[in-house]
Amino acid sequence: MRRFGQLIGLKSEKEELYKKYHSRIWPEIASMISECNIHNYSIYLFNNLLFAYFEYTGSNFEGDMARMAADEKTQEWWDIMKPMQTPLEERMPGEWWADMEEVFHQD
């Protein structure tokens, strides 16, 4: 199992809309997340920053992420979410959400 922490900005004027969508996530999106071996997924908000945490339990992360990205309903969801978000300038090339380095974990 791999743990991930990620950051991205959220446009302040989109905060309530973003929360509204995530309070009623589409069933197809929730299903695809699980089918792609992502579990224990949470998103937190602080001062226009979104922090995401999830655990990946599969054996082919890149393949599962490609499968998710190819999904039509996921693309529709992302088309709504992306304009609300502001990627961090410091992110690595090719990232939308900036991956974070884990520096401590305790079970």
C-alpha cells in the first residue's frame, strides 16, 4: 500500500460550489476511484488550499491512473472541477495536484 498527500489551490469564489459537488459526489466517480484501487480518500480545505490524502492498494499505479483518466464520466467531473482549482507553481511537470513528500507516518 502506498500513501499519497497532494496540494492544490482552490479559487475562493468557487469554495461553496466545490463543497456542494463533493457533498454529493457522483456515484460513477466514487465507483471509479474504488475500481482504481484508491481507498481512504479525503480532501481537506484550509485558506484556499485543498489537501488530499489517499491510499493506493493496487500493483500498477500508472495503469490505474490512466484507466481513470480515460473514463468518460471522470473526464466530465474533471471538466467541472479543474476550473475551480489553481495548481501550485511549485508542482512537478505533468502534475495537476502537487504530490507531497511523506516525512512521518505512524499506524
